[in-house]
Amino acid sequence: MSMNAATNDPEIRSTLFNRMLDRYSPLVVILVALFAVVFVYGMVTAPNFLTVFNFKTIIRDAALVGIMGIGLTFVTLSGNFFLLSMKETAALSIIAFAIAMSNGYGFELAFLFTMCVAVIAGMLQGALIGLGGNPIVVTLGAAGLFFGIASWWSDNLVVSFRRPHGAEWLGSGSFLGLPNITIAFILIAITAEIVLRYTSFGRQVYLIGANRAAGRATGHENFSMAIKTCTIASVCSAFVAIAFSAQVSSAHVNYFSSEFGSSGDMTILVIATVMVAGNSIMGGYGSTLRTSLGAIFISTVDNMMVLHGFNSGPRVLAVGLMIVFSIIVFALVRRGSRVQE
Amino acid sequence: MQPLLKLSSVKRSFGAIHALKGVDFEIMPGEVMGLVGENGAGKSTLVKIISGFDNGYSGEYRFNGESVNFSSPAKAELAGIAIAQQELSLIPTMSVAENIFLAGHNVPTIADKRRLVKMARPFLDEVGLDTINPAIGVDRLSVGEQHLVEVARLIAHDPQVLILDEPTAALGESDSIRILDMVSRLSKKGKSIIYVSHRLDEIFKITDRITVLRDGESQEPRTADTLDVNSLVELMLGRELDIMFPERRPKTDAEPLMRVEQLWPDGLLEPVDFEIYPGEILGLAGQLGSGSGEILAAIGGAQLTRSGKLSYSGRSFLPSTPKQAIRAGIAYCSEDRKLDGLFLGRPIKENLSSPSLGAISRLGWMSSAAEWKLATSIAEKFTIDASRLSAEAGVLSGGNQQKVALGKWLSIEPKIILVNEPTRGVDVGARAEIYQKLRDLADSGAAIVVASTDIQEITNLPDRIITFYRGLKIGELALQELSAATILKQITDPFNETNL
């Protein structure tokens, strides 16, 4: 149907609205329904589920993974796939931070130092990807590099620093009854969404992600984009590492591999967070808001399983199932919304 | 005689969009039926229904006298309806013979390469590839030859109906001729062929009858010799098309806007020099492989060159990325809008503003109002429906996509606009609009450089032409020297190698 004909047809106008409904409604319905099922099930079966304390726990648990997920979302949306080095970047950062702290440099300097390390790590990966390196290969290599440096640097030992220290407010402080890390999560989520929606950088992320060749043709090079987005992801990893270290007053390279949270591997969990809310794995479509909600959703399911006494095996399985399920649902929804003229 | 294939009052809607509002279509055994219409008239939808890609329609579909409803293309193919689509489905790293028997019908379970080669021979002969060795890789063939291999692959299944969906859209003159020869050869052997094309000259050359679709409705099929180009266009548009090509201007004595000096991109045998004047439409004429498109890409910063400089607005430089070219006010549109001309999954509005994010933002913050204003003004100039600016560019038809791909460059107010194949896969209506728009831009002082393999377009649109043949610049033709015969001679046989 030609465009000119379309203008004169009142039916077409309503179609725009219908199409939006078509696109979003099944997605929203399914997610809300799933959330409701989990919620009601949790409420009925676990008496502790529906308490303010437990909700704070859920969001708090979602915070660390969520912040890293938001950082990674920039990379994914820009069409540069995933960084498989998220947890190793965090490992390198946590060691850098703890060593600086244990040497008595104070929170501010240690924070700055760690961020510098993270920026270098991010830019290095971004430059290699921007030059045409495959993101998977580059970041697998980088992962080995960062992990190696971190365990060499720390002699594979726990690096601890004595309380009281200047980072305690970030690790265990709270404001208006909310843990500071939760507040940081909320602030970062809002900032990221604003950046994506309202800045020209955010627009470039979407354009390059949607079609890299067309992005280049219209003056948006992926080289600088890859560097920028990888640096954002890396800095988010470092922030999470610092917050975690501040909480336990120590660091070890394996904190994000085995001891962290429920689902074992941090990188997989972060990727799950990005995927579960339907961000396009090819880039160009999605938002950090989705990632934030994805983190809370995973955290809710996980929390409920903890309350029911499941150990880590079934909980990892649940995360896996959520990813598979969401990929299928979103693929179907996307395909259904494609209307050809 | 009974029609081999007959569709009666077929309707198909997608949501509230009625793609087909009642289409009758038939084809006789051994007939070549042309299927024409503007972009979005419903040709693709109809072809998808016939070939089994889409069975969500209402209405009757009879094949060989029986009522059918194919739930997949494989089932349609088994019944004897094969389709060669615009996008090739060959595997480039495999040999011609292997590609022909890819689907595995009629092939013994264990077949060695030599046997496949022998089996492939007759099908290649049938499509006119008798000089091609079936053992060589498909990637060593020209695009036109690849299209012929694709058809050979379909013929191997011995279909009764063959659908060719714009087989010549991406081909140069000589490859197109091979396709047309093949069509007439196959129809003589009794195959029914549905030929979909925007190239009206081809339609008249090879079809027996023509079915016109307009706004999702079919017109009574006409025999080709009762129509001429004008009456066919009128049927397609539902109105008379006053002018296809806007009036041209002879060269003025203005100073050149840009001097291209010793530019030598890949695809050219030697460096070229030429001048671009403000207010003119310059045409680079040549067949596929002539190197004319590469010149545009090189000026636009999209392709690296061995040497060369552009003298332009008081400086001498050569952009090495499109970004640098854009900054200098040079806009370049490649021949493949889906590859690098459009962000199909993003809204039309974002496509239109994509080259000039800087102009609609301050300190990195985009102004939504400025973007709307920009997008609306471009939409108005290029007759893009302003109420659909928030829709994804991917839902548009080819002609409208091309308008968006071209129109987005207005946002940088370019001084030089380089367009490779401005109207590939674009219907007559949108085509005329694009020509007029290019002329308007030239009149406003910009310089337009168009590279095209479409002989009708390159003869009638530009004010001046430079011809290319196999990587060599052949000559320059001023307005009064422009004729299809001269141009054809220069781009196909400038050195009198063939005696015609």
C-alpha cells in the first residue's frame, strides 16, 4: 500500500495504535503474568516473602547484577554483542581496590585508581572490537588476561583491609532506610535510561546497533562507539566490585566466580539479566530499563527459591530456563509485530 | 484451454492494512505473464501466496484444476511452483553443480562430484550457461550468471510454473539480456512464467500478457501488444504520468564546485579526473563492473583509494571516512539501501535525522522538537507520509524506503549529493518523484552526481554524462550529444571489439 494512499485512509491511523498494542501487549501480558505467578506463589507458600524486609533484600540482591547488566546493555544495544569478561574485570577491579585500601590510600584515591584500571581495561577491549575483532574472542582473551593479572597481583590470596574504613558507607550504609547500594542502582538505572533516550550518544548506540554499515555511512563510526560502550560496561563492573569489597572489607579473585550470590558465575548472570527482558541480542532494540527490570525479576525468582530452601543447582537451572523462555517469547513477539506494507 | 493456475478474489490483510483487496490472477500453460504495479500495490504479497510463503489469505487458489492451499514453499515446489527471489539463495563456497542439487531431490544418496557435474549440464544448457563449467565455485560467476544458476536449480525440479521476482533488478545490460533470452527459451519449452519487474521495457519485450495490480486490486490481464508504455503506466498509477524526467539545463559557465583529481579507487584501471559543477546533474554511465559506482563511494569516503585529491571549497583533501565527507557537505547514497542506507528497525524519523544528530542537539542533548521539525520538513519535501514518522522504516515499500534513504541527506544541507542507482527497485510513481527532487536540489545550487546502469534513466536524467567501460573512463557527453545509442555504444563496446 503506498504511503500516499495510506494518509487518506482513516483506518491506517488506528493501525499505528493497534500495531503498538500488537507489539507490546503480549510481551507485557506475559511478563506481568509470570511475575504475578511467581509473586502469588511466593506469597502463598513462603510466609516471609511478603515482607518489606524481603523486598528490600530482593532489590538489594538485584542491585549488583543490575548495575553490571546496565553497563553491558550499552555494549549489546550498540551491536557489539557481549563482554565475556564482566566478572574478570570485576575481579581485577576488586583486587586493585582492596590492595589500594590495604595500603592505606583511603577510599577516594582507591576508588579513582580502580576506575582508572577499569577504564583502561574497557578501552583496550573496545579498541580491539572497534578495529573489527570478534567481541567473543577479544573478551575471552581479555578475561584470561585480567584474571591472570589479578590473581598474580594478589598471590591468589584474600586481600583484606581493616574496619573502620572510608568505604563502609557504600558497602553497608543506608539512606532513608534504603541501602546505599540500592540507591546507587536506582540512580544508575535512571541515568542510563535518560542517556539512551535523550542524548545524541544514546541515539548513536541505537543507530549503530541497528545497522553498523548504515551507521558508518551516516557518520557514526563503531570504533569510538565500541570503546565508549566497553568502557561504560567496564566501569560498571568496577563500581560493583568496589561496592562488594566495601561490604566485606576484603577481596579475592574468585569472589565473582563462586562465592557471589546464588547462581555461580557472575558473567552468565549479567548476560541473563540483559537477555531476560528482551533486549535484542543483535543490537538496536531494547533499553536499560528492561535490564533493570530483568535483574529484579531474576532476583525475585531466586529469592523465592531461597525461601523454599532450594540449593544452588535448581536456582541456576531456573535462571537458565528464564533465559531460554524469554528468548523464545521475545523472538515470537518481534516476528509477530513485523507488518509488511 | 484451462488456466494452469488461477486465483479468484484473493484477499489478504495484515492487521488493518489490506494488502490485497480482491485479486484475480491466472496463467496458461507455456505463457509468460508479466506482473506489474507500484511498490506496495501487492505484488510481493501475491507472489508469496502463489509460492506458498503465505497462506493466511481468503479466496480461491486453483492449480491444475484442483483447489490448493500450500502451507509452505516446499509444498508449492513439490506441486510444481518454483520461485526465484530477488535475494540469491546460493551457497557461494560450493560449486555450481552442488548448488543446483542442493535440495537433494532426484539425486542418488551417494553422488560424487563428477556425477553431479554431469547431471547439472542439461539444466545449465537450458538457462543459457552452456559455457560454464559446473565444477567451478559459484563465487567465481558474475551476479547475472548466479541468477541463471539459481533458475537452473529450480528447473532441476521440473516445475510447471516459474516465478521470477525482479530477476534483473541488480543486473547490468548484458546480464539482463541473458535472463530475457532464458525466459523466452523456457516458455517455448512449455513452462509458465510469472515475470515480476519494474523495468517496463523488459515487460513489453518478453511477456504474452500483463496483469496490473493497483492498491491491492487486480486489473483485467491485457495482451502485451495492446498496450504501450504510457497506457501501462496509466493502468499502474490510475492516472496519467505527466512527466517522468524533469526538464534539463545545459551547462553554464559557472566555476566548478569540485575538481576530482587523479582519483583511483579499486575497480578502476587508471586514475580519473573530472569536474563537478553547481546546479547540474552529472551522470556516470556504465554497466556493472565499469567502476562508476566506486568513484562515488571514493568521493563519499566510503571506499579507500590508491590516490587522488578533491579540490573543493578552497582546499584539497580526500575523505577517508563518510564522517569526513559529511562534514564537508558531501552526501553519498550507496546502491544498496538495505545494506547501508537505512536503519530498518528504527523509526523513519530517526532515519531522517541520523546524519545530523549534531544539528538537533546541544551539548549532547537531543531536542525532540528539533528532530520532529527536521523530520517533518524532509517528509514534506520528499512526500513521505508525515503521520508515519514513528513507524519502523522496515515496513515501508521499496520506493518509500528509497525516499527515506535519499531524504535523510537533506538534513545536512549537502552541497554535493552522490547517488548510486537512485531508483533501483523503485516503482514508476516514486521514480518520477525522486527525479524531480534531485532536479529541485540541483536548482537550489547543489551538485548531483548519479551513477546508474539503467540506460533509460542515465539517458534522460543528467545534464552531462561521463561514460565508463570496464574500469576505464571513455568519454564525456554534453546535453546536446546525449542519446541512448551513443551512450550504449560507449558503455558496452567503445573499442569496436564486437561487430554487430
